[in-house]
Amino acid sequence: MPVKNRFAELLPEITAWRRDLHENPEILFETHRTSAIVAEKLKEFGCDEIVTGIGRTGVVGVINGKSDTSGKVIGLRADMDALPIHEQTGLEYKSKTDGAMHACGHDGHTAMLLGAAKYLAETRNFDGKVVVIFQPAEEGGGGGREMCEDGMMERWGIQEVYGMHNWPGRPVGSFAIRPGAFFAATDQFDITVEGLGGHAAKPHQTVDSVVVAAHVVTALQSIASRNADPVDQIVVSVTSIESSSKAFNVIAQRVHLKGTVRTMSKEMRDLAEARLTAIAEGTATTFGAKAEVTYYRGYPCMVNHDDQTAFAADVAKSVSGDCEDAPLVMGGEDFAFMLEERPGAYILVGNGDSADVHNPHYNFNDDAIPAGCSWWAEIVEQRMPAA
């Protein structure tokens, strides 16, 4: 079945929702206006249950099918939060909030799931229950984890869960997915190198923390090149170097490094943390300095489940005619927490030839809305066909 005609009819309305959300971006858990709009829309649609405050500012809606002989419960999740970026698109509906922007398309995700919810509440052409999940704080806040920790999966008996993300560079409305590890685990680290500061003309009387830090930065690259199996994926990036000296004639007492590690397996994640700590501390000791390492584990690797991925791909093919194999993504996605709780799958929908996500010129492509809405609706109707 191709894109549903109902979503072509609803496109102007869903587009208006999306552009209103785009004009009014909210960051992390501060999605108060967005969450209120979502809850209001779900009430208008006639959802059977609406609960706010899950995962702080998350919203959950329940839609019952015409029957419930299957006992199945499927969750559909969209993220709602924006990014701390100053928008430079020049759109008529550009962000009204300085320093906040929907630069990852979560406005589109929210609008598409609202569109699917409206259709499912109208038709109820399925046997079971649908739980629509509107999540805050995907962009670094771990909103997915907090919704799970609030008992969402158990409270509504969710058995499978599905998510979606727009993807610039893919043809509009096309789909791509992969089973297994898909998005990387995203960890962060802080390293403080403590040397002995002094006059730049007397380096022999100092332990130059800048020189030590430079050796640490170089040595950390050996984790990927010499510690990791070449067929495994790992990124170790030092993204900031800041010394305690701001003068041209002072050797710094201290240097602060920070960065990120991206991995695709638990084993590689453990290896990266152990080697990063050992290399930083060992290198500092070699030069007579000290290194203090703090390693923060962020989002886990997002792993698609095989059966649900195959089903999601078949649904995508029924909507758009094709579903390609997606590449590994070294970015993070906190839908990973939901996929650790329940089997499910995460798919990419094409955003066309747009600027990349997290770019101040990015904009979600409204032409992708019918395909995205149709995929979510078909997930429900094909997984829980009407009795």
C-alpha cells in the first residue's frame, strides 16, 4: 500500500503544526509549550488516555483499536526538543527564540506522529492498542532514559517500539534501515593535565603541561589505530584544549582537554575507556606530570532488533516502494534506551537535498510528512490487523 490518501489531505494541517513548532523551539526538558500543544491535539483527536509529565515533560497517548483480541501493544516514539543554535535559514517561520532552533527536525517528527495519531484515532482499523510517545531531551538530556525510568513500558504494557528520523541527502520520503548496531554509543571525557608552571624562558624549571597535553592528544589516536580491531568502528576526538595560561611568556600549570568517544559495541566501549585512561595517565607520568581523567558514559549504542527491523523495512517498501540498507551512524540517539527495554526498530526517512542536521541552515522538508505518517500508521495496521 502506497502513501495513504488521508495524509495527502492532512498535509496542509500537519505542515501548519510543524511550522508553528519550528517557530517556537524548546530545548531539552523545557518543552512546556510543545508538550501542552501535543496533549491538546491528542485530546482533540479523541485519544483514550493522555498522560503528561512522563520523563519530566514527555507526553503519552493511548489509542484503542476497534478490537483488542490480539492483546498487542505497540509504541510509536517522536522526539520534541530543539538545539541551542541560532537559526540562519531566513524562513518566514524561522525561530522566534534567539539561540534555539529546530536544527534536527524534531518539529517534523512530532508533527508526523501527531498526524499518524489523528488518523489512527479516526479509523481505529487495528486490533490492539497504540501508545504514542512524545519525548523531550533527546539532544543530550537522556529524555528516553527518563521516560523508561518512569515506568512507561510497564505502565502501558508496551511490547514493541518504533522510531524514525529524517535524513538529509536521502530522496524525500524514501527509507533506509539496518538491523543490529545502528547509532553509536556516545561518551565524553575530561582530562586535566597538571604540570609545574613557570617562566617561558626557563622551561627547564617547569613541567610544561602544554607539551604533555600535546603528547596525550597524539597518543590517544593510537586507540583507534593500534588497540582497536581494524574491522570495528571507533572514533576518539579531542575537541577542546584550554591551558591555565593566557600569556605569551608563561608556561601553564594546567591544561584541560575534553572530547568524545564513539563506539558500536560494549567490548569496544570498555576498551576505549580503559585505554584512554591508561594513555593519559601514563603519558603524563612519563613527563613528570599528572593526569586526572573523568569518563562519562552517555547514550548506549542503539541496536535494532532483527525481526522488527525486517518488518519495518517491509512496511517502508509498502509505503515508498523500496527500503535501502542504511550505513552505520557514529552519531548518538537516545531511542537506544527504549530499544534496550523492548524489541523494536528505528528507521530513516529521506529529507531531500537539505542542509545537514545541526546546521543553522537546516530545515525539515514538509514533503516528507505523508511518507512518515503513512509508515507509522502502517506499522500499526500491518502489525495488528483488524479482527
